[in-house]
Amino acid sequence: MDGARAIADPVRREILELVSAAPLPAGSIAAHFSISRPAVSKHLRVLVECGVVEATVSGRQRIYALRSEPLVEVATYLDRLLGAPFEARLDALETEVARARRQRRARPPSESSIRGETA
């Protein structure tokens, strides 16, 4: 699971966020960091080795773009390990809120609510 190796380092995670928005040349990626360009190049090399980033040559530049397949493998593993995905939990919350609203509407009004009193 090379995707896990790719996201193990905070600099590599930040690079992944940058290239997930749009493919970027190495120089633009390096400009986002206060570390040396060789250090950024080393992180890019690891990301390419892990298969989460691909580099294409355009003129004199290398353009780096995200490849999500290895990260999907990591996400699938984490879903299996941690339980239902976050969206499923939100669906359950939405169902519970709708049920509570239906119950509140079905209740007969109390005397204080009829008189306009609030708690």
C-alpha cells in the first residue's frame, strides 16, 4: 500500500493537496515551501515512486499531477478499519432529525404553547 507511504509525511500531503487542485510544475510546487528545492524534489520523487503523482515533461518543465488510485486503496482500507464512511453517518443524522421533527409535529400542543408562553 504505497499510498500510505505517500501520505505519511506532512510535506508530501501538502504537495498532494496542491496538485489535486491542478497539475503544477516543480518550481511552482517548491515555491509553496520554505524548505530547499532539492528537499521538495526528494518528496516529489517519493510521490512518483508511490504512484500517487505522475510527471509529464512539457518543454523544460516537469508537470506533476495527482493520480488518485493508490489513495482510493488507502481510503478503502481506512473505511473498513474505522467503520461507516462519514457520509453514511450524516445520512443517519438526517434521518434522526426528520424523525424528531415528525414526532414534534404529531404531539398535541401543550397548554403553555397555546397561551404563547416560552420556556
